[in-house]
Amino acid sequence: MKARIHITLKNGVLDPQGRAIAGALHSMGFSEVEDVRQGKYIEVEVRETDRKKAEAAVEKICAGLLANTVIENYRFELAE
């Protein structure tokens, strides 16, 4: 199964990279852009056919390594 994982900063956590992107967009003439928050997208292939076991494995992967749960949120979906 393939896990598609999205990791974003929690609300209230400063996002300097997002601000830099917003600044660049403004300088390119996109004045309608109010704010930008950036994140990460990761795909992980899991060798598991049982959906519940795959979800548990991806949950451990996200919480244990991919996301800093103090400052980041994550969500994922599984595709067979």
C-alpha cells in the first residue's frame, strides 16, 4: 500500500519559509496573496495488505520520524 503523507506546521508556529514564498509572490505581482504556509509531502510504500496494520505502521512512522509532533501536524491516506 502507498501512504500519502502531508505534514504542516501547527497554527501559531512561525513559518519563515512560507513568509519568504509570500514575499516572492508579492514581488512578482501577486498582491492578492495574503499568507503562505508551506509543508512537506511524502510517499511511503508499505508492504502490508491489511489496512489496519498499514495504518498503524504509517502512524508510527509519522509520529516517530517524519513529523515533529511538537510543532507539526500530519495526516495521511492509504492507496492500494
